[in-house]
Amino acid sequence: MQSKKNIFAIIGSAGKNSSNVKLVQKIAALTSDVFTINIFEGLSTLPHFDPALSIENTPQIIVDLRNAIQQADGVIICTPEYVFSIPAGLKNAIEWCVSTTVFSKKPVGLITASASGLKGHEELKLIMQTIETIFTGETTLLVHGIKGKVDAHGNITDKATNDAIQNFATAFAKLVDDVADKYQA
């Protein structure tokens, strides 16, 4: 029996009960037979990026974040769009990792769920491509109008969105397996 893959999830929203959290919880439920998804809850506690501390005297919370990403079989980033961009907290977390290779060749699933999300989603894909992650069109998902598609209990109330989340989860599981086969062989 194959063991479950370890997935590290980063939520770009600062809200504890955001629609983005609910989407990742839905993905965790859909993939519970193949993944253990650990949701990072320290985004708002990270210090502001300081290049002088990126290599030496790095804060322990950043070392822990980098280690969690490095040790994960894959990463899911699920974020809203703020002012046509990714949220500052998410960008800050990614910036702390740029001087390392923790994201290099890492399979990622990228979800932008917001009112519009288009520009933020394109920015997220560009950033993740720049730091050499591995993703496909099927492991990226843009969900417009998310607030009207997820209820207070985390249920996805829109059939097209529910189908898209299921397709994303299937494609991401395949990508994680494919990358593991390619780089562990």
C-alpha cells in the first residue's frame, strides 16, 4: 500500500474562515485517501522580508516555513486577489523562499478564488514559474465570485465550481505522482 503524500497548503487570505480555507478543506476531503494536507496558519505572523536575514541569521519561523515546503511532496496555494495582485502576506512568504531552492521542481496547485481574481492569478502563476515550480493548466484554477459559491459551512453551492475543484484535485494528485516518479527515480 502506497503511503499518503504530504501536501503543504498556503492560504493567501488573512481571514481564518475565508472561502479560500474552505476550498482547501474541500480538496483535503476529496483527496484524503492520497494526501495529508497541512494548512499553514502562520502567514500573518511572518516578519517582513529582509534580504539581509534571508541567508544568515534567518528567523526560526522562516526556517520552519522553508523546511515545511522542502519536505512536502507538493504545495497548494489558494488565495484571493487584493487590489489586482496577490496579498502582501503571501508575497512576503514567497519572497523569504526566493534565495533558496525549496520551491524548485516542487509540484504546485495554484488557486485564485476572489471576486474577479484574473490579474492576481496571472501574477501568481508568473511568480511560481519564476521560482521554478511545476504546474500545469489543470493544476491552476481561477474561481470568480467565490463568496456566492461557498456557503458558511464550506459547501460549494455552484455545480461548475464543485466540478472544477474535483478536476483540480485529480490533476494535482496526478502531478504530484508524476513529479515524484520523475525526480525520485
